[in-house]
Amino acid sequence: MSTTPERVALSDTLLASAQSVRDVLDGRSLTDSLAETPAALRPSTQAVTFHVMRRLGLAYAVKHALVERTPPDPVFDALLLVALALLDTAAQMDRDQDARMAHRRDLPVYAVHTVVDQAVGAVANQRRLSGYKGLLNATLRRFLRDRDAILADVLADPVARWNHPGWWIEQVRRAYPEHWERLLIDANLPGPMALRVNRRRASVGQVLAALEQAGIEATSPAPDAVMLAHPLPVQAVPGFKEGWWSVQDLSAQRAARLLPVADGMRVLDACAAPGGKTAHLLERADIELLALDCESSRLERIHQNLRRLGLESDRVAVRCADALDVAQWWDGRPFDAVLADVPCTASGVVRRHPDIRWLRREKDIQKTAVLQGRIIDALWRTVRPGGHLLYATCSIFPLEGERQAQQFLRRHGDAARLPAPGQILPLAQGDQPGGDGFFYALFAKQPIVVKNDALMSNG
């Protein structure tokens, strides 16, 4: 049974997914690619393409084992990857009830014969691809016939086994020798759907009661947080239009709780879009807040979120500016608290954005870490003595986390590090799915005491 909409033909979904896969292989984000997919096809295409991204290493290895040369048409080549990823899952589900249960959430599952029939039909109906019909049919049927032997061979390759680039696997293995296998496995499962309750409009109890009345299973694992047992479209969850809650991962929800804010404070959210943490800060205290983002196209998303949540006011300013260029946006009045949720490789949110692993390059880690250091050094100038800066990244690579925090302390003698979670790994906690991978470091700015040597020497 498919978890994708039945009103569109699977063959159309496969072709649309092939185009999105091709875009990612060409270096384009899946978010941008899916935005150009026809609206009727978008839900099913996203479900299929996300699954392919999580199985792309295996699909590549199987394709190379079955096809001697890469087909010259790039869309057909991508369609072959899509079909192989779906077909392997379909064959696995046919044989293994435990696998079916373990992967039931958000997984597009089709019967084996349906995948083959619809993939071949997708090619046959496209003039530019029709010449590949025989190759596709033969390749898919050979995979089904010899699947066990083929998998036994290709799974010796770590990229095929773990479905991450080789350099990524090695980075995780070195950083987390006790957890690296779990981290890679869990990265191939969809992340849970968590809500952050807007305490200015609703309570956790009120939201849970509305969900129960609607037949939606949910729990509250943390303050202001509600976790859905199964992800749903936001429009299907009570309270969205009323601004009762926002979708926000549990790890991301910790930012506004970690940064010390109180009524009357002047606060900066330096890399604010799409505005989730901005809104959370405003939900927690009556503050004067400046939200910055360097991409003007993302600012409207902040305004939309604040409007829906009832948080817009004359004490909230949203500006397009580069956090590095302090002179462009800072009026010289120091901030009591600064949230520096800086750009990063996003290695901690790969469950939700499975294309990230295939878009990143190992050199990006060092390049991004340099940028992060420059940003927090610039922002530190704007913090008042006695104020705080919270450094945050959605990464699990130590160069963007603990090493960055240690280097910051070495550069700034007036910085004192305060208790904060440090590295949060995206691992399940018992029966509860874990939050995304995040790193948090909290710093307080201490006044620098200037010693008067002459006075001291004169007693």
C-alpha cells in the first residue's frame, strides 16, 4: 500500500522524482527543486525523492553492478536510481515483516510489480526516453532475480551500506567512535514532528486536548513542546491558523530557553530566518528584538510567522543585513543577549534534509567554521558587559561545535563559558525519538579590569 497520494500516477511521480534527483546530483538543493514541481505532484514526489536520497549510495552501487556504462541521458540515469531504490525497499518489505514495521513511517511502499510496471511505463511515455525501455525493464528484473547476490557484493562498500559519502562516514566515525553506526542508521529515518506551543495564545494542555479530540496521538516531552506520534500536514493539526503552535524540532526549541532573556531586554537574533527562534524569544518575554538575515527573500517568512503567532509589534525590527558587517546595522547600543545561530553544514538535520549529505563536500566544514568564527567575533562587539551570547549550530561536526567554542574563548579574554548542552546528537532516547543534531555554547561578557601598575607600585 502506498503512503503517497493516489490521485496522481506513480509513473508521473517517478519522472518528477528523477528530475529532483538529477538536480541534487548537479548540486542544487532538493528544497529548490521541489518548489518547481507541479503542486499536484509535489507531496508524492517529495516522499519518493526523500526516500531515494536516503538510499542513494546503495542505488548507485547496484546501478553500477548492473549497467556497465552510465546512460547518456541524465534524467534516465536518475530514473534508474529512483526505481532501484524503491524496488529494493519493495522487495525487502515483501520478505521482511520486521523491516516493514520499522520503516512504516513516511515510507513510500509499493508492490514490486507496480514499481517495475510504472517505471517502464514512465520511460515508454516519454519520447526522449522511450529508447531506454528495454534497458530499464531488463535491469530491474535482473535486480529482482539476483538481488541477494548483488547486495552481498555491493554492501561491502561503506557508501552503499551507510548511504553517506565516504568522507562523511569517516568524520562521524572519528568524532563519535561509540555512536557512529547509530548516527548513520538514524540519519536514514525521517525525523519526528515536534510542535512548540505559543504560550501567549495556548497552553500545552490545551493543545494536547485539541489533538486528542481530533484523534491525533501526541505527548509533551519538554516544556512548551508537543511531539506527534506521526507527522501530519500542518493544516490537519488543530490550532495552526490560530497561532497556537509552530513546528520546531526539540533541539532547536532549546535555544530560546538557554539564552537568558527577561522583560525589557534588548535582544539580537543575528541569523534569524525563517524566524522560529525569533518567535520563541518573543513568546517567552516582552523584549526589544532585532532580527537579521542576509537573504532578503527569507525575510517575508519571518514576517509571516510572527503575524500568524500574533508577535509583530513596534518593538520588533526585521532587517536584511549581513551579521558580519556590524557597521551596516548596529546603532551602537549594546545588546543584553545575542543569539548567534550561525550558518553551518547542517549535518545535524540530515534526517529532514537528506540531500545535504550529497551536496556537501569535506572542505565545506573548514570553510564554514572560518565563517562562523568571524561572525561570532563580530557579534561579540555588540554584547554589553554582563550580557550573553549563545552560539548555536545544527551540526554534529566538532569543528563547528566544541572546537569553535574553545577557539572563541582563546580569542576573547572577557568571555566566560556558562553551562549549556554542548553537542546534542540526533539519537533516540529510549522509546522517544531524539531531536536534531545541535551544538550550544553560552558565553557571558565580563568587564575587563584594567590594572594601574603605577598606582599599585606606589602602594
